[in-house]
Amino acid sequence: MISAPPCLHTTVQDVDLPGGLVGLLPHLRPSGTWIREREGLIGLGVAASTTAAGPGRFRDLADYWESVPHSPATPGSSGPVALVSITFSEDSEALSRLLIPEVLIRSEAGRTSVLITTAHPESPEQVLARHGLRINDRRLLQPTGASAGGDMPECRLQPGVQSERQYLSAIAAGLTAVHEGTVDKLVLARDLLLGTQSPLHTGSLLARLASEYPQTWTYCVGGTGGTAETVLGATPEMLVRLRGTRLSSRVLAGTIGRTQHTADLVRDAKQHREHGLAVTSLLEQLRPVTGTLQSPSKPSVLELPNVYHLASDISGELSADAAGRYPSPLQVAEAAHPTAAVCGTPTTTAAGLIAQLEGMDRGPYAGPVGWLDAAGNADFGIALRGGVVSENAEAGGGTVRIFAGCGVVAGSEPEAELAETRVKLKPMLWALGLEA
């Protein structure tokens, strides 16, 4: 049973941050981030939080969030902001999480603000000092401690749940299911495990990802020490963005490495088939919660430092029920998840094959990740190009489990799909100092 949240007190103050959010990250150990093109947010500490599991995990997190009592928002603030990470599968042994940070540094449209949320009345100066920050007389937000720099601890690469040979066998089995008509598309993922001898400074890792992959959303939701787990990465895929009743989404499916040319992607019928299935499934899943939906007739090409993707940006308007109520952000995220881009189609059949062929618990990988506020605005990406950091305070180190997947459709070749996962693992391997 989820415990009742405390009453929260919020204050907000505009500040100057000359180095921007990314420049601040190496000084901090965030409990959450959501950054793209140097704008977004950084969360520090935890004012309130809850976890959920099973098929009701979206609903349980939504119930908790809607029950959070808070003092009236100060001018310029819509009240508390929550960071959210939800597991891919309802059967996962991992927990879905919603946390409200004590400090939220937000930068967008030329404005940077600091939102402080506490369960007990406390001066902003005290709260900021606890997280290694201060605001000087000129309204500059400054770190009080030294930067951790960009160096990563030594990592030992270990096998994942499946070897590459076993993964190739799983892809071959998936192709058989496609050829037999069991599924039209199946997304299969694999993992790698990295052990660290000393604690990983997540702020520095996130700064590296945000600097190298500015077109993606650099995300993080998690604990701040001890044995806590943190999901983080740099995703190129937006599940749903909500601004009031306006909805948008970015579908990515169809991928080639940068050693090829964009024309190869544009001409590839297999890649377009994979992309079309992903777009169609998302439109079908969003129709029950929307009144209008628009999607482009042809996908565009998204260029990232390591890959090219076929991309389609979808937009629409939420629909109200008979009582005039609009669906909550978590209801919309639940309707959209999982997309064919990370699961397959038909969804239920594909999910069953994933559990059978991958042999692992995805945890938060490929699940919704992002934030929502008290005004009903939200960004939920898909937790891709990332992994899960587990710290062990007693041992002084920890592990990083990273993931990548590929879409199996008619025309897929196992070796090519394995190569695609190697390319998708590169952002995290590079950020951890294991790729040149």
C-alpha cells in the first residue's frame, strides 16, 4: 500500500546560471535530469517519493501524485514537479518510481529558476547549502564544491544475460515468429554489465551525454546514494509530451550506423516497414485518449552522432470524458506504452515473446521516463540509450547495466541486427570511458 504523501511547501526564485545546466552537472549528484539542447531541468534530493509495481503501477503513481497536498504556488511556479521512471513490463521485479526533488533547477526560453520543495518549512539557503549550492547577491546560482571533472572510474566489462551468440539465436527465433505470422515486428534487447571499483559520479556522466548528444533528452531518475538504483541515459525518442491538452510524440524506428549514408536509410524498404508499424501502433494506442491526431505522410531522417533514424513527429489534442475531465499525464503515458518501436506488434504477443527470448528483466529500460507538473504538463521519453546504475556504499563501487535493442521484421538479418545494438551501446560505453 502506498503511504500518504506529506504536505509540501514550495518557493521559486529566478536566478542567473552563466554556465548553464550542463556546466553545473559535474558539481552535483542529481536525483533527476531532463535536458535537451542545454535546456530542461535538474532535480536534487527527494522531498517526497513513492514506488509501485505490477499492472497497476501507472495508476498507483498517478493516485499518489494527485493526492500530494501542497501550499499555494508562488508567482511563476505551478507547484511541485515530479520525476518519473516506469518499468517496461508489469511483471518486472524492478520498481517504478515517482519522486519530487527538494531542489529543481529549470532553464527554458531564456529563464532559469530554482524551485524548492520541502516537507518542513526551511529557508531556501539551508536547502541549497545541503545540496552544495548558493545564490549570491547578484542572483548567480553557484556550486559551493569543486567539479568532479569528466574522468570516469575504471570499469570492468562483463557479459550480459546473453552472449552475442545467444542473442543471435534469439533474433533467429524472432524471425521465425515473423515468418510464421505470429508477429509483424518484434523488438529484442540485450544487456552488458560493467563493474566499477569506485563510485560513479552520475553528474559527470550525464554532462558527457548532454554535451555529446545535445539533440537527445538526457534523463536521470533515481536514488542519491547507498544501495539506490538510478536509471539514466540519452534518449532520442519522445513517448508523449503534454502542454495542457496539446499532445506530441516522436516515433523512431529504422536505424543505420553513420558509416552508411542517409540515402541508404531512405531507400531501405525493411527500415520503412519497421517504421510504419511503429507509427501505426502508436496512433492506434493514442486514439482512445485523443480527439485529433496528425502524423506526417513520410518520415524524416534524424541525424545523431552515432546513428541515423527514421523519425515521425505526431501531434494531437486530448479528448475529455462525459464529465469534461481530461486524462492525466500518466494515463496518457500508459495508453502509449509500450510502442511497437520498443516492443513489437501485436503488442501482447510480442511482449510474451520478449519475456521468452530475451531471458532478462528489462526493468526501467524501454519504459516511460520523464517529468510532470501540477498543471498537467509533462514530458515522457522512452528510456533508451542508457542503463541502470547500482551503487554499493559498503564496497565503494557498483555496477552499470546498459541495454540496446533492435527491431526484427521480415527482411531482418541477425548479424546486421546485432551490429545495430553495438552502435546503440556506444553512447553509454563512450560516456563511461570505454569507447574512443
